[in-house]
Amino acid sequence: MPKALRPCATPGCPNLVPTGTTRCDSCDTVKQADYRARRDPVTHAHYKSRGHARFRRLVLARDPVCVLCHDAIATDADHWPRSLRELLEAGANPNDPAHGRGLCHSCHAKETTRLQPGGWNKR
């Protein structure tokens, strides 16, 4: 049985997409291109590095419980007290576990919003 069609999620787009899909192929391509253009290539490359994987593993082993709320399991290795950008600009090693702390995802999102207004993308 064919899936029902619904409108593309992009405002003003007249195309219909199958249920389970949010955007038509042309709108999805434009959205992905916009995301790639706004993304900071230096920090993006860092998060894919082997050094960052080691940093994350060591920080979460040292801080298995969120250091802010003390209630949840730490799932995110947060660069702290200086951000990744600040560490890179200062020439410091951002992969040193001394520059990190373990946070739960909720606390990490709140701290990122509080300390880096405007998000990660340079706008």
C-alpha cells in the first residue's frame, strides 16, 4: 500500500513528500548546503579527530556523573573553563582532559546556551 503524501516542511514549497519524510529532495539539498556554509570548519574537524575521541573518553571516565546537577550520568565532555574556540586561539591543547568536565546532555545544552549565545555558528 503506498504511503500517504503530505506537504514539504519548507515554508512556501508546493511539493508533496511521503509520510516519514519532512522535506522534498530539492529543499533538503538547500538546507544541507546552508548548514555546511554556516558550520565552523575548524571546530567541526576537531570533533571528528582521534584526539577528541580520547579527550571525551578520559573526561567521561574521570567524571562519570554530571558535575553540575550530580543526578544524571555524564554523556558529554564539555570544554571548560575555556571553550574549544578559546583553547584553539590560545594555542592550548584542547584534547587535554584538564580542559574538560563531564556533563549530562541537558546540563551541557544549558551551559552552551548560557556561555555561547548565538550558538556555535558564526552568524
